[in-house]
Amino acid sequence: YIEGITLSSYIKWNSRLNEKKAGEWGREILEILAFLHEQQPPVIYQDLKASNIIVTKEGKVRIIDFGASFRMRFDGMMNRTAGTYGYAAPEQYRQECDELIGPQCDVYAWGKLMQEMLSGIDMGTQESCSEQAEAVYGGEISYAMDRIIRKCLSQRKGERYSTARDVIDAMDSEANTNRRYDLYIWGLKVCA
């Protein structure tokens, strides 16, 4: 048992999160997913959504409900699929799909979760939620965060980040780029 409230309740009561808080919690979630993806064989969580995240009294986030999780198979047999409408990756919906479900489905769900945190819109309520979410937070988040989320939400599995660790690496790379850019702008102001 983890004491706290679900992220979905937190968002309902507090509205949307700013980019700093969403990024902080998003990274904590990615660290948990990365740990799962780095197991041998990888563990796929497969049902990431706001109601499966607990916000603790200390302000940390924890993933709960591992009932849909599974270890990846590499024997050519299909993995069972689960997931929640609005969060699940497209390949989780396709019954005729001949591709294996892998870490990319967790990456996709993380992108949806980030949209929910940044917009306050429940991604499980209707099909056009992503477009509505982008309209709410568009222009209010950094280009880097927007680009990372968009890549996570690619309809094609091969165009997404391969694992949660790859998303973390992208976030770190973007943070370093932003710091270098800020220093460059500061230097221009000092020299002007």
C-alpha cells in the first residue's frame, strides 16, 4: 500500500501542472519504467495512466497496479496486450498486429500522461484529447518538451523512443542544449 492520492485526482483538484512539475514527475515515472525496461527480459508495464500513479505526501510519484505488466517474449509468440483506451499505443489496439508489444507502448503512454499533466484533460475520455491538450498547453511549454512528447506519441512504433531510458537521455540532452542557449543569450546581452 502506498499512501497518497492518484495523479488523476490530483489533476482534478489542482488543474494542470506547469512544465517544471510535470517534467519532474514525468522523469520520476520514466526512471521507474527504465528500471522495468532494463530487466532481462524487459518488463512492459502496458497500462500507464494517471489513475495508476500515486502522488505521495512527500510530493513524489509512484506507479501502482502491475496487473497488466508482462515480461517480453522473444520466441516469436505474441505477448498479451492490455492497456486503457486513450493511453494505449496504436499497436496495442490492433488485433491483427504481427509486431511484438514492447517498451515503445510504455513510451507512448508516457507521452499521453505528459499531455494530461500539462493540459488537465483526461486522455481516456475521448478520441480527440491529444489535439485538445495541445491547444491548452501549446505555446506554454518549451519547444524541447513539445518535441519529446510528439516523438513519444508517434503512431509508428519505430519512430518513437525505443525505451524510457532513451526519453530520459533526450530530456537530459535538451536540458543541456537549453543551458548552452541561455549562456549564449546571456553572453550576447553582456557584450551588447
